[in-house]
Amino acid sequence: MTIHEATLYGDLVHYLRDTCATQIAELKGTAVEFERKTLDEVIRTWFFTPQDQLYGYTPQKVIRNEELGIENVIPADRLGDMFDHDCPICEAMKNDAEADITEGHSHGWGFGLAPDMSLLDGYDPEGWEERWRIEEERMETHRSEMKKEAEAFPLVGADDSETAQQVSQQQAFLDDDISF
């Protein structure tokens, strides 16, 4: 999400709040300001209610952490939620993260909010298609560059089983043998 997008979504929330407050006030015969305050309370409640898709954090906490430069770290008891269980690489990453958890030590797996689809995409499907066409081109270019680089350098440390496994997983990714 871009800064402009986030700002405009905030403006959209205020626009919808004001429009709804006006319409509700007309229907109920109440003051627009009263209905606006009622809707503001609904919004405020949402900000301070833990959200499952935020691994139990509140939107307020996620936003304030980001403003302060504090990473939003997935709680240890929710770590399994972020990894695809059908993906061997994801499963290995999950196992490594869980093994890293000790008393008083965070596993360090943070999360960001970058959905594949934004609110705009639902209203602009042509723009969504174009965006992902460009993203796929960029990913393919990056993969090709990584593959060329990998072919140019000799394999170092392949005698170590863990390194060999990591190299094998990366090579499978570059060869497009593993899909996510």
C-alpha cells in the first residue's frame, strides 16, 4: 500500500461516515452531528478490537508500531498461521522459526500489510490485471537475473548438508520446480 493510497482510504472513511450520518439523520429525524459521533464510535471500536488477520493485534497497535519503527512480530502461538503447510520451503522456515523461540527471545518473524488486492482493485479490475501483468514481468526478470548469477559462481559449501539443502531449494525455485 502506498502512502497516497492509505491517505485516500482515510479520506474515503470520513466521506462515507459523513454521507451515512447525513442519510441516517434524515431517516431517523436526528442531528447529523449525533449520527457522526455514533459512527465515529464504531470506527474507534474497530481500531481497538483485536483482529484475527493481524495475529491478534489491534489495528491501533499495528499502526502505532509502524509509526514508531517497531516491527509487528507475530506472536509465537500464531507463528504457524503465516506458513503454507503444503510448501516444503515454508514448512522448513516455520520449523526454523519455532526452533529459534526461547524464553524471552522473539523469533523475529514480523508481518506487514501488503494485500494482493486493494479496495480499488474491486472497482478497477482492468487496473488490477495491468498491475499484476507488470508485477509478473518484474518477477520473471528478477528470477532470470538470479539464475544467471547463480550459474556464474561456483558452488561453495555444498559439502555441508544444511547448505546443500538450501542451495537445492533455491535451485528448485530458480528452475520453477516449486510454486508458491
